[in-house]
Amino acid sequence: MLARLKMRLEINKKEFGYYQSSNMQGILMEQLDSEYAQQLHQQGLKPYSQYIVSGESYEWVVNTYTLEAYHKIILPLLDESFCQMTLEKGGANITVCSKELRTTSRQELMNEFYAAQFSRYLNLEFITPTAFKSNGQYIIMPDTRYIYQSLMNKYSAASSDMEMYDEETLEQLVNNSRIVQYRLRSAFFPMEGIKIPSFKGEIGIKITGTETMAKYAKLLARFGEYSGIGIKTAIGMGALRIKSPAQGQGNPVKGTFAKEKGGRLE
């Protein structure tokens, strides 16, 4: 079962954004049963993701992608008593103004896979700073191998009856996919006194393989909207969204890769 809980927040501070997500994870852990919280701490891939979206208003989004995580994480947050919180770091007082829950079964996701309109283009938006890690090094540019590998691993970890990671399938996806457009900027995600180098923005992927392969890539991305992508998705990194196809997306467009200035994106 996949679930997304969007909470609109009212905050007594002018500056509040994705960089507070790691602190919000602490708030989340406080709402959980202590035994389950300890279990999550010991797990490698977590069955949830969460992140902050800022703009005209603030939203805290918490996703789960197992039935147990839905019951243990989402339901406590839905309780009426969960409406006020205070961040120790920064002293922000937060009020939850509204809560919106959306659920999707794994079967519905598979039905969408078989019935979805066929498209060879996949447009992805990395909402919060995103990075991958390989051989101890941060990968701060999107790469189809790391994108597919991350999503396949997360899907497999969340499913007790389906192994999504397969080296041959991964190779086919990578060999038949290429990034044809991008609009990216570098970013840093603060965590416990360090800044993790990462990226934000959008990319367009063209898939030249079979129809089944293109649909499979879309299935992985749809799951990624709940699991997040890359590293540290439980503390606010790697929030992913599929965007509607843009006109003329078959032609590559000139992209940008801007740098972060003074801790803020330019």
C-alpha cells in the first residue's frame, strides 16, 4: 500500500524550507511507537520518505510504501491531537492547518502499468536536493544507471513477494535510455553540521527500447514519487515528481547547471 499525507503548515518564521526536513524527521519519530522507531533506525532502506515544500505556503509531505509503515507512521500523524509542534533547533512554532491523505494500492500501480498510455519520454522533477552515492563518493549529477538502480532497490525492499532489481533489466534500461533535456542547479543539504552536495531541477529521459521497457521505467518513477530517489530520502532528500510531457520534448533543449550561493539556490 502506498500512502501520501500532505500537511499544510503555519509557521512563525519567515525562512523555512527543505533544509528543515531533518529536524522534521525528529518530530515524526516522536509520534511513533518506540519499538517501531528503533526498528526503523536499524533498517537500511526505510519504508517511508518525507520532505518540506515551500512557496506561497508550507507543506510537509510524508509518504509510506508498506502497509505496516502506513499503520505505524501515517495513522499517528492523522490523529487529531497531532496539530502543534516546536522545533528545538531554531525555535519554530508550527501549526498543522490541514491534512490531506491519498492512498494507492500496489495493484492499482500495476494496473496503471498495463493500461497506461505508451510514451517514450519520462519527465522527472527532483523537488528537494538529490544525490546518489557510489564507492564512498557523492554523485551530484543525474545518471540513468543510478536513477533506475535506486528505484529498483527501493521497490524490492518494499515488496516481500516481488524482486524488482535485476542486473540484466537494469542494463537494458540504461542502454536504451538517455537524458535529452535538463534544467538543473547544484544544491547542498545540511545534516548534522555537514552539507551534502546534491542537485535539484528537472530532466527529460527518452527511452528507445520496447513499449514494455518504457512502461516499466514509468512504473519505477511512479513508485519513486512515494519512496523518493537516491540517498537520505527519510530526512528530506530526493523527493521526486513525474511532470507532464512538455511540447517539443523530442528535441533536446539547452540546459543549465547553476551553483548555490550563500546557502541558497540562485
